[in-house]
Amino acid sequence: MFGLLKERRLFGDAFWALFGQAMSACALLAGTRVLTELVTPDIYGQVALLNGFAALGVTLFSYPFICAGMRILPECLNKGERAVLYRVVSGLTARATAVATALLVLGGAAYSYFTHSDVWLFMLTGVLLIVTVRRELGIQLLIGERKQRGASLWQTSDSILRPVLAISLVVWGGQKAEWVLLGYIAASVVSNTVWSLALGARADKNRPFVSTRNFKTDVWAYALPLIPMELIFWVNGLGDRYVIGYLMTAAEVGLYAATYTIINEAFNRSAMVLLRTFQPVYFQSYSENRAGEGFRILWIWIGCVVALGIVGVSLLLVTKDWVAAMVLAKSYHSAVELMPAIAIGCALHALGTVVAQPLLANKRTRLMLLGRICGAVAAAISIPLMVKNYGLLGAAMANPIYFGVEALVLAMLAKPWRSVGTVHGGQLEQENSGCEATV
């Protein structure tokens, strides 16, 4: 097993993935600690809701194309094909981002007209959406090529600069949501510019490379089923904040969002280290007709995620008061009781992601979409009922319900305990001919 890990450069990939996630997590924790001291839960909740709109635009309109590019990259035969693929993905992503930004600003203008609120916040959120998409495009395609060092440094610099600039502007300009958003925007502009130049930013992407493969068709086929899937992912991950905002107040959103961010980041960053280490190799194994090796890698990955969940939840049960004191301002400590339920939900979400990987490797995203839909239905039912009856604690308790349903359904659909799927000529042979080739 260890010979396999060395052969696949997993140790080097793991180091840089761990470095990037650890540094980003530290920056986010420190930034959250300082920011919650400087702004009230009401302001923090307002920023969280606006950030959620930006995240919706990224995940629904742009991320499916970015994911398609990352998945197809291992199948490119040479540098020219990679440049063509990059050009296709960049073009599709740019057009989708323009649509998302326009819809966000128009929706914000309509909301501001009827509520007499500030439309500039929605315009700033649109700019934040654009710079976030640029960051994700650069980072994810670097990961697809297994250039973990560049991806990690880009992510780390952005994660450090965002809270630093946001805090600086709040100290200078006062407790206003727009200063936080401006800090995030400025941070991503700086990091995107610096790392695009430092890494070459695909300097050859405009050269007239040609390819016999129709990458645009491949990217669309891979991305289309992901569009509703990403919407469902957003609902499961951020929808509870809008239910809380509707049934309660922005201050409760701030309490919940700050607490959820801390716990989710701890689990998500750890799971992301494993994802960035194992997923490119797992995909490459299938692309190179080595399904048996991919099966072994998958189960090493699953074992790590299970261990991570058990250890993480156990530690949090013992240390939740200490964690709250360390990373949240005192005015946010009343939400400490939410932490264990959120942690269990995050652990189940990480497990669902890894057990679904055979569907991604075999490009069977329609089945994966079914699993996500089941999770979304469970969320749509459980979140309003739990919030209405139990308040913020109910929102936290809903996490294990819908993420648990999602993980169970995905496992039954993907059947990770079976070694299936072969490739011929760089293309995966579908286990079910009724499934189209997508992410």
C-alpha cells in the first residue's frame, strides 16, 4: 500500500493540500474571532446572508463547468489539449458568471426597491461573486493537473487576506456590512492577480492550439447534471440560514452562521485535504484503465474520512466550551450548544461525498443527482419544522438528518464496496448505458 502511495506522489500532494487547508483554516478561525469582536451578530448575519447569495451564484452557474474541467484534465493527451480545454472552460465560466451577476444585481435592486434597503450591498455581492469564480477556476484547474503547491499557496493567500482586509476596513470605517464585503473583494483581487502572474496563468492559453476532441460538448455533458446538483448542495449547506432569517432575525443568523462556520471549517478543511489528495489520483486511475488501483485508493480514503469523523466529533463533545471561548466573541457564546449536532452533520456530509466518488469517476452524475435530491427533500422538510419548534438548536439538529439521508442514498447508489468500471482509450465504459457521461 505504501509503495502505491509513493508511486502516485500522494505524499507530496497530501503535504501541500494539508498546508493549504491548515493555513486557510487558521486564517478563517483567527479572522472570525476578531471579526465577531468588532461587529454585532446582526451585522455578521447580514454579511453571511449576502455571502450566501454569492455562493449560490458560484455553485449554480460557474462551478459545474469548473468541475468538468478538473475531471476532464487527466484525459488530455498533451499540453495543447489542456490549453484548448482551459480556453473552453474559461469561456463557459465567464458567460455563466455574467448571467449570475446580472440576476443577483437585478434581484437585489427589486428587493431594495420594495424594502427601501441599500442596493449597493447587492452590487458589492455581485463583484464578490466574480472574483470568487476567478479564484475557484484557477485553483481547481491547478488541482486537476495535480499542481497542489500552486493551488494551496493561492488558496492560503486569499484566505489570509480576506479577514485581514475586512477587519482593517471595519476598524477604519465602522461596523458596516459593506466594509466586510469590500475587504473580501480586495483580498481576492490581489491574490488572483499575484498568483495568475506568478504561476503563468496559462500563458499559452491564447495560442492557436487545435484538438480533434470536442471539449465544449464534453464539458456541457459533464456540467449539465451538476447544475441542479449544485443548487441542492447550496440548499443543504446554506439554506438553513435563510429559514432562520425568515422565522427569526438576522441576529440569530449571525449566531448560527458564526458557529456553523467554525465547526464546518474544521471538518471541511480536513475532508478537503483528503479530497485534494485522493480525488485527482482516483480519477486518473480510472482514466488510465486501472480500476483496481482506484478501488484500493477509494477505500483508503473512506477509512480516513470515517476516522476523521469519529475523532472530530468525540473531541468536540469534550472541548466545545473551550473552542467557543477561543474562536468566538463572548456575545456569540450562547450558540455553543449547537456545535455537537453541526459536527455530526458535517461528518456525515464528508462521508457522503467520498462514498459517491464511484459515480463521479464513472461520469454517472444523474444518479448522484438523485442522491442529492433526497438530501435536499430531507432538508426542506426538516429545517423549517426543527427551527419552528426548537429554534437555533433545531436548525443544528436538522444537519445530521438531511446529511445522513443523503449519505445513505449516495452509498446505495454508488456501491463503493464493489470494484466496477473499466476504461478503453481514455474513455470510461458506463456500467449502465442509460447514463450519460457527466461529472
